[in-house]
Amino acid sequence: MLRLEGLRAGYGPIEALRGLDLEVQQGELVCLLGANGAGKSSTLRTISGLLRPRAGRIVFDGAEIQGRDPSDVLRAGIAHCPEGRRVFPYLTVRENLAMGAYVRRDGAAIAADLERVYAHFPILADRRRQAAGTLSGGEQQMLAIGRALMARPRLILFDEPSLGLAPTVVETTFEIIADIRRDGTTVLMVEQNARLALRMADRGYVMESGRIVLSGAARNLLADDHVRAAYLGG
Amino acid sequence: MEQLLQHLVNGLVLGGTYALLGIGLTLIFGLMSVVNFAHGEFYTLGAYAAFAALAWAGLPFVAALLAAIAAGALLGALCERALLRPLRGHSIDTIMLVMIGVWIAMQNAELLAWGGVARSIPHPFPTAPLTLGPLNIAPLRLFVVLTAAALIGLAWLLIQKTRLGTAMRATFQDRDTAALMGVPIGRIHTITFAFGSALAAAAGALLGPVFLAYPSMGDLASLKAFSVVILGGLGNLAGATLGGLLLGVAEELGAGYVSSGYRDAVGFVAIILVLLFRPAGLFARAERIG
Ligand SMILES: Nc1ncnc2c1ncn2[C@@H]1O[C@H](COP(=O)(O)OP(=O)(O)OP(=O)(O)O)[C@@H](O)[C@H]1O
Ligand SMILES: [Mg+2]
């Protein structure tokens, strides 16, 4: 479904991606691990078009999408739930969700999807008129996920969905992501919480300074000595 | 007492157009981080567009106002596409210098096109004032304040209630995430600059017939617009509206009770006081663009 080939990208003189290869099959949940600064967020930002690649290809459903605008990538079917949630703090919950469907024109279906998100996250329905910035961290994460779903993506990129959340909320968040995948949406997830992420994922990639250094089935990675030492706390 | 009421009414007439100017400037600054020194030139453009439509084409006043708004929007869009779009990502200082260039270029183009002599803009309203109880107001001024109120209302509806306005506010709050939602940031910038310039042009078309049109009239308008934005807080629509009205009333009271020569000074004294005691603006709150 998604294939990255020799992807290079960076910020001015900083090279964040130095020839990255990665693949996600339809229906998979793939997780991307790596230390701080390894280039995980940059990978997702390059896929979604926020960061222009300097070299390499991004193939989605057979079409090359590297260097396209974020709106084109979203229309092609890839939504990006960014690191740190990034809800629009002074828009209401409802307006945030509407922004998720910004590129869609099918009004009736959008309304139905909005109801579906509210049904899935009743707390968002209760808070629909409230500014998103007044929500708790966990509620903001629900909103960020609901907002990404409003685009009806076929592939969702999650960047550290558990960042800064209380342990119980982390579990809920991972359950939601498992649900999304079960409903047929493919998931590529960046996560620091490697143990939880690998338990849920089909496959995993490990990234170090802009390159993939290890990949394989999630259960193999969980047992891998290097992964255990570096990301699972021994 | 009656005199005070009369000053208040006159102040609101002036303040309504200041609010239009301030809303335009605050939107452009808030959304694009562009310090638009040329803002007042769009005010001048509006006044001359109204002059051409009224004196030469003989159009009705409302059509002249619409022509001025269209001229402001068009030139604003052009300015954004030709000058600001290529400079996106450059430092705010660079963009400031470019806008100073636009200011000088536009003002001299106006001087070239219209000559240095002030022109009075003909308008179809009777000059005899209407008497409403203790108040006297010229029909033109009444039209000006009502139209300004309507335009402020429309701007508010656009920003708060439409899909475009929501995208503008989202872009202001978090540009990258708005882009991730598929918002075309470049187009939002063009629309914002065109919209802000159109509001300035509307102010010029409204206030032009009250006073006179001359090529450097935009300088004072820019100063007023910046004052309003300082009063109201950057990117704050409600603040710009209240700030504009407040500035208009303060000037009118200063001119009425102190001396008409101090009209402009009163406004600036108010700004200095605000900067001393409430540097984030009188109506500072966390929310901006909205
Ligand atoms: N906007 C930016 N400007 C300059 N350098 C950046 C920028 N964003 C990231 N970088 C650099 O690019 C490299 C990769 O950063 P990236 O954010 O992709 O890492 P990450 O793996 O997501 O890290 P983290 O786990 O901390 O989120 C880092 O060296 C970082 O300092
Ligand atoms: Mg990151």
C-alpha cells in the first residue's frame, strides 16, 4: 500500500532522513521505533507532504506522491495525526472535527461520520461547543484521532499517540488504534512506548539517525536483544 | 449632556471606519505575520476608486462602495501573489522592508495618477443634517456608520461562521496542522490579504466623501489602523472593533473639549497609556483571529 524508497529529507543543513526504506501493506499495523531525534516524525512529515524530500520515492497505491502538497496526500487517503496532538486550541471540538473533513465535499456523509465519532467518543459529544484547548490531554488525543478519522483515510499515520498521557489513558488510546485497524484502516505508528506498540503491531521498523537499522515481525523484535536493550529497558 | 451625546455619535462615525481599517490590518498581521505598512494606501485606493465611480462614471453610492471594495481586494490579492508569496519563510524584517516599498510605490502612483490637489468626492446625500431628538447627524455620516457596522458584521460572520473563516482561524492557530487538514495555506494568505485590503478600501470609500481625497491621506489612515490594532491586541477581531470605536470617540471628545488641533494627539496619548499599562492591548485575551 505504502512504500518508501531511499527517502532523503532534512531541514537546511540538517539531514533527518538519509535513505530510508519502509513498506506498509494494506490492513497492517506497522510501528516505527527509534530514539529521540532518529527521524521518526520527519518520516511521517515527509509522507504527508509537510517536508519535501530531497531524494527518493514515496509510492502509495501504485502512484508516486513524494513532494505533493499535504492536501493532495490527504485526498489520496493518508491522514496524519501529529505529535503532541496539535488540536486547534481556540476552535471548538466540533470545529476541530469539521477541519478534519476539510477536503471532503460530501456533506451528508460528513454529518454521518461526525455522529459516528461522537458515538465512539461520547466525551467529545458532551464537549462539542467547548474550545479544544480546554480539554484534558486524553480528551485532546481522542479529538486528534477523531479529527484524523473525519478525513476517512485508508492509511493513518500516528506520531507518538501516547506522549504525555496517563497510563490508563495510554491503554485506551492503544485500544482505539487497534479498533481503527480492525475496522479496516491501515496504520503506521511512531511510538516511544515500544513494548505496548510492538504487542499490538504486525511488524516493526527500528530507526537510527535517518535510516532503518532493523525490521521484522513485531514478536521477533520484542525478542530481539538489540531492541530489548535499547527500547524495552533490557 | 447633549453636546456629549453629539460628540459620541460623531466619534462612532469615525470609529466605525477606524474599526474597518483595524480589522483588516489585524487579520493580515495575525494570520500572515506581515506588518503591512501599505495598509493605508488601500484606504487611499478606496477613496479614489469611489471618486472615479461617483464623479466620472456617475454610479450610485453603493455601487461606488462595491467598486472600491473590489479594487482593494484585487490589488490586495495581486500584491500578495506577486510580492508576499515568493517571500514566504523570509524574516519579518525583509517583509517589512518590502511593505514599506509598496507603501512608497503606491503613494507615488496615486500622486502621479491623481495629482497632488485634494479632491472632494461628490455624494448623493442631502447636506442638511437629520435631527434625531437632541442629535444632529448628516445623512452621509449616518450612512457611513451603518455601512461600517454592516461590514464589520459581515466580516465577523465570515470569520466565525463559514468554512473559509474556520480554516483561517485554524491556519492562524497552527499553520502546519491546518496544512495537514488539507487547508491550502497559500490561498488562505491571498484571501486574507485581499480581504484586509478590501476592508481598508471600504473605509476609504466611506470616509473619503466625508473629508477629502488626496494622495497622502493613507499615512494617517495607517497610523490609525496601527493604533487600533495596538488598542485591541494583535489578531483580535473584537478588540479591533472596540479599539476602533474607542479611538474614534476619544478623538472626537479630545477635539470637542480640548481643542480640534489635538484630535490626532488624543488618540496617540491613548495608545501610549495603553502600551504603558496594558501592553498586550486593552482587550487582550488568549484567543486571536476571532
Ligand atoms: N523544524 C526543524 N528544524 C531543524 N531541525 C529539525 C526540525 N525538526 C527536526 N529536526 C531535526 O531532525 C532530526 C530528526 O528529528 P525528528 O523530529 O524527525 O525526530 P524524532 O525521531 O521524531 O524524535 P522524537 O522522538 O524526539 O520525536 C533531529 O536531529 C532534529 O533535531
Ligand atoms: Mg518525533
